[in-house]
Amino acid sequence: QVQLVESGGGLVQAGGSLRLSCAASGRIFEIGFMAWYRQAPGKQREPVAAVTLGGTTNYADSVKGRFTISFSRDNAKNTVYLQMNSLKPEDTGVYYCNTQSARNSYWGQGTQVTVSS
């Protein structure tokens, strides 16, 4: 099993910044990438950004140039970060950390991001 714990959400004005963190522990040797998703009220969960353990990144078009995903690792824990700049009200939602092994998909508990106009 892999455990994911997120932190860093909050309330920010449009144009501001937030940094999300997600710490993965447990059987982290089974995973090859980490990702962030978000879910706005009344909408489906959507991918935001992903990073492989080799450092390759991928972003949703809506966040390119504003968000940066990064990754760090030590022996017991992998941590993925999402630096969010120039935030817009449409970035509001619950942000979830995700990773997968060959057999399972893992989700964090979610962290709320609210961008006021």
C-alpha cells in the first residue's frame, strides 16, 4: 500500500500563489509517477499535472505557464509539489494527489483551494 498525505491548500485572491505538497509513504518503490488532479463543484475530477520519477512533466493546457510540478525523494518518502502562480477563480476546487502501482491507484484525501475574484 501507498499512503498519500496532502497539505498546502487555502484561500487566496486572484493573481496570488499557493504551493501544494503531497507526501507518499509505504510501498513507494512500486510507483513510477505522481500527479495532481482537481475537482471543481459540480464538475468531474480532471488531471492538472503529472511528473515521472525521471522528471518528465505534463500539464493541462489550462495551467501551462502558471503551475509547476516537482518531485523530491528520500529513502522513506516521495514528495510531489505543485507550485501554483497567477491563480484564477476557475482554479478553485479540491486538489487531489494521485499515484499508481501495477495493481492499484492511490488518492490523497484532497485539499481545498479557493481563489477569490
